[in-house]
Amino acid sequence: MTISTASVPTTKPSAYLQQLCKHFGHKIPVEFTPEAGRITFEMGIAELEAADDALILRVTGDDIERLENVVASHLERFAFREELKVVWTRA
């Protein structure tokens, strides 16, 4: 399994964490609090953490590129006013 992480600077990390989890929670297993979340996709897992000035993303799975794209595209769409850009670093 491959691991990829991203630290996305934002003034609203908790709001985006919760929005992502609620969105995916309509279709797949999700657990979250305002500070942390876990989304279980068929192809892997996304873990989210709301830091003071960033949303920390960590995806783990076999189809890492697909996981990165799904999480990043949804976050970027939800945060269109901030024009966030997710840059992944693979371990």
C-alpha cells in the first residue's frame, strides 16, 4: 500500500474536514469529529486532520492516484472561494 500526504493551508480546516466527511458519508463509511476524520473508500482510506492553519490529508491505498484525485477534487470544489490547491507527497 502507498501513503500520500498533503498539508493544505486554509483558514477553515475544520469546516472543510466536516464538509468532506458529510459529503462522502452519504455513500460510504465515514467517522469524524471537528478535529479529525476517516473516510473508507473501496480503494483505500483517507484520514483528515484540522490543524490551526491547515487541513492535513493522508491517503493510503493501492490505487493512490485515484484516491488523491477524488479527495483533492472534492476539496478544491468545496473551497472554490479560497482557490485551494492540494499538493501530494508520496511516502
